[in-house]
Amino acid sequence: MTRFVSLDDRVRATIEAYFDISVAVDDPLMSRFETVHLAGGEWLMRQGEQGDALYLLVQGRLQVLVSTSPGDSAADEIYIGEVVPGDSVGEVSLLTGEPRAASIQAIRDSLLVKIDHASFEKLAQQHPALVMKLAGNVASVLHKSTSGKHKTTRRLSTIAVIPLEQSDRILDFCRELEQDLQAHGSVFSLTSECLGQHGAPIDRLDENEDAPHALKLWLSDQEAQHDYLIFQCPPANNSWTRLARRQSDLVLFIADARSNPEPAAWEKALDAACSGTAARRTLVLLQPPGDEVIQGTAAWLEQHEQDFHLHVRKDHPDDISRVARIITGNAIGLVLAAGAARGFAHIGVYGALREAGIPIDWVGGTSIGAIMGTPMAADWTYEKARSLGKEAFVAGKPFSDFTIPLMSLARGRRMERLLKKHVDFQIEDLPIPFFCVSCNLDNGTVNLHERGSVADALRASAAMTGIIPPAVVEKRLAVDGSVVNSMPVDIMQQKPVGAIIAVNISPQKEYYVDYDSLPSPWAVLRGRYLPFSKKYRVAALSTIMLKATELGTLKRVTEMGQEADLLLTPAVRKFGMTEIKAFDQSVNAGYEHAKEKLADWLDPRRQSN
């Protein structure tokens, strides 16, 4: 007969493991600790609060958030890590009394034990070794936080799969997803009907009562024994679906894209019953057969609260694999830097990635990086991306509609027409998630484009200062994103990806001149057209503008490159930033460099697998 661990036993075991001591059932030490129950979404502490207590997580999962500004807005908080059973929070405040350095929120229903400063002092007098053990744990935490690259990917180990309707297509997707997940680790799939068959304590699981602690501890044990715990739910607001919502790190809502996006009554009731939970919400839209451009995603996003959404196309098995990679933390994000005409090298990198069989699960870019990244997010073939890129830039001459230089050298109309011609669709409809950045000209902040017109977003992201006019984004002027973030690795870090490949095509280049002072325009012209006149190699006006735009972010690009798991730097410095005719050479340079570097990067990864 299965013996279920009692709450007291689990609390005692957690304390013993953390402090490396043995505690008897009746040890007075236990009375120093207080149990704390947190509902999913509830805050344990907020950054800046005064604190004097240590917490040990017994069951559940917490997330750690840090505010990037003095305000209290949740929008200013970024995810930096998580707390799993056996971990502690509040050690520094317990020892020093300093304000909390981060905010801690329960992702799901959680149980902790607490000991305050006064109780710990009394306990330390009886057990002096506890102080040294705590100090060692603090040192270990500090070491982890200051060593290695900063990773912000949340580990998703418990997943609730909730179809928004019952259909054969959705059932097929769920089965295929479970198979793909097994390639990344052990999977334990549960339904309400099979709980008892697996020995779960379900006597009190009914419509009118929350799941008891015994069941939650049992689920925690299953999570410890398996890499991924999948809760299979019906399209209904019942006790099992509510429990799954409250115990999950991630909730997958599965829908047929052709269905009515308006939420059903049961879905609204379920959201109300589970309001405040901090689990990530993902909408998976199953697209109809065919290779037509995806449409209508915006209507779904307006009706359903979600952190991100994914598309699964019929007869595109890698779409399901992408969902599995994102869930398991094995997704690959591709970040493409600004760099004007040198950005054609991005297409060559794309060809090398496809040739090597490396999937692209998220795409982000700035300026030319955003433009070249769009075909990748649209899942075009390498040949199509190269052909249309050449057609648009070499034959299309997007910057040749010169005008009176009041706002810019070119009007930008030709570029707008080309964008509308080739990428006249919505960002949210792209089969692979995509973002790009532009710069708010009013205050120098980043405009993050993740929804809306692709053409409008690219027009803003590539509004090269002085060359084409600023774009209008939400009634404010926007210019080239390279002014504030030439290579947005930091933004990609906030996405559910496990590895980031960044491509920098703006290496620093020193310009040397062979004259003491700048020659006059007439001297330059004489040298260019008249024989026996001194020749001057002078940077073009457009090149000077582009280089000046980049200067403010050169240091940041270097820093972002260090944060990437793989940094590619194609040999494009020999090409001018406005040298559009070097399209094929730039593409080939990107391909050859990426082919070499990807082989070295993949070899140890394949050996580890």
C-alpha cells in the first residue's frame, strides 16, 4: 500500500536537507519554524521591503522578479530566476536586515517554512553549526548569481494542456506533442481518470473542495521523478482543470484557428476561478491545411489573455517540435544586428542554419537585421529569401528616391512600396515568433514591435537617420532601432528560448586618411575626374550618417555579443555600409562564416546529447 508523506514529514525533511542536520519529530527546533501557504499568483515579498526572515520552499514553485526602475509597475519587472523545492529566499535579509533585493511571487500554489531573525538567533545559540551552514548557502547563492551568463529562461516542468473545444485535430496535436516532449526527457501524463490508478490520494478531490495537501505533495513527488508533468484537461471548468491550472508552470490553450475566437462561458468561469495565478499562458492556434499566409490571429489575441502565442500548421511537423522545444527550454532564438547593406550577410547565415538542420524558434532584429529576419520568421526557403532580398534591394533600389534634404536625403516612399509588396502581413500571423525594435525619437527609448503590420514595423526599425524620414509609431516619431539597441540579445533573453545565436555585421573599423585636413568638395571632384590631380578617399555622406548612428551602441553591441550563446561575425568589413551591389558577396560571406562556426558549435552539443 502506498504511504503518503505527511505535511509535517515533508517540512522536517526540507529543514534537515537545508541545514544538513537530523531533527527528531518532537525536537523543539521545529517550533521555531512557521508554515506559510501561498496561492498561485500571491506575493511572498516585494523588492525594497524591509525583511528579517528566511523562507524554505517545501512544495510549489516561485519566480524571482527585479524592477528595472524605481516605480512599482509590473511592466518594469523582469524575470531573473526561479525557486524550486529545497531552495531558500531571504537569507541576506535574515543576516543583515537589508531591504529585499527582489520580488518573489508564487507561480503555483506553494508551501514554505519561515524563520525570523529573533527565532534564528535563539536557534543558533543551541545549534552554532547552523550559522556556518547558512553562511555557506548564502555564499553559494551569490556565486551562482555572479558567475556565468545571465539566463532568464524559466524552466517549465508542469504543463496544463487545455483544449478550447473538443476535436480530432486537437487530440492528434496533444498526442504528437507528448511524443515530441519525450525526446527532451521523461514525461508523466495525467488525466483526472487515471489519478487513482497511479496511486494518487484523490478521496477529497471533488467539485466543492480544493485538492488536499496530500495530493499536492504527491504531484510534487511525481515532478521530482520526471522531467515533465503533463495535466491533460477537458474543455470544461471542473475540479481537475482548476487544479491543473493552479499547479502548472505553463498553461497551453489549444484552439482551431478557424473557430470563433470568443471565449466560451466555461473558459470565462475557469479564468475567474483561477485569477491571479502566475503560470505562463500560451495560445496554440492550429492552422488549416495549405500554405496560405496565416490570417486572423489578432482577433484571438484580443479575446484571450496570453504571454505568447504559437502557430501549428498542418503538415509542418517542426511546428509541433517548436512547441516542445519552447516548453523544454531547448528553443533557439536568432538575433540579427543592424549594419545597413552589410546585413545581406544575414541571409547567408540563414542558409547555413537551414543546411545544418538548426531550427529557428524565435527571431529578433534591428534595422536591416529586422528586414532580413522577416523571411526567416515567415519560414521562407533560403532560395526564396535570397531571391526576393536581391529583387527588393538591388533591383528595387529602395533608397534612390532622392529629395530636397529637409528631413532626409531620400523620401522613403520607394522603400515603403517595396515593404508593402513583399511583407504585407501582420507580425502576429508569422508562423515563427518575431520582434524588432525602433527608437522613440522623443525620449530615446525602445519601441518593441511584436504585433501589427510587418511593413510598418520594418519601416520604423530601418528609418536610418538622415537617409529616410522618421516613421510614425503611435503618433510619435521613430527612427532606426540601431540608435538604442543594434543587437537586441537582451530582449531575446526575456523570451522562452534556451540558446541565443546573435549575428553582428557591424564590426568596428578604423578609418585612416592621408591628408591633414578635410579637402574641399571641389578638390575631391578634381581628384576623381581630372588626371594628375591628388586622389582623396572620402567617406560618403550616407556612410558618415550610418556610422554616427551606430556609435552610441557599439559598447552595448559588444556586451550583448558576450551574452549570446553563439556570436557570428561574418567578414563584411570590406563592404561599404551603402554598397548594395555587393549583395551576393555579402550573402556568401555570411554563409561561409556561419557554416564554419556552426560546425564547431554543434559538435559538443551533439556529443552531450
